[in-house]
Amino acid sequence: MMRRLAFFAVLIALLGTAACQQDDVQLRLTSFERNRIDTLYAGQAAALRAQTDSLCQRRYAEWVQQAVDSIVQERLAEEEQLRSRIPIPR
């Protein structure tokens, strides 16, 4: 059983490395193809931008509160550390 598993693992590794080898391919796009790619990209980017903007607006207050809480915790820890250095008279 272990031999079969090891054999398949080696086989998959060899096939994986063979599949990843790339030849030096020179890809030349025509101006029409470049234009088409730019148009598709711009359309997808606009759609994603609308989604990310709405997510940012929805979560902005939460993110600000988390940042403030984190800063306050850091400052309180620093204050506690500084106060621990002050000798208390007896």
C-alpha cells in the first residue's frame, strides 16, 4: 500500500514538473487583440471596483473602531509598563 502511494506521489511530482516547463514562447498580439483585452479588463475592473467600494463603505466604521481599539490597547500596555518602573514609597 505504501509503495503504491509513494509511486503515485513520485509520478504526480514528475508529471507536475513536466507540465510546468515552459518554452520561450513569443506571443505577439495584434492591435485589435490588445484593444479587446484592454476593453475587457476595463469592464471587469469597473465591476470589481464598484463591489470593493461598497464593501469598504460598509466596513469602514468597523475598521476604524478596530484600529482605535488596537492603538488604545498598545498605549495602555505602554502606560502599565512605564508605571511599573516607578518606585512606590513605603
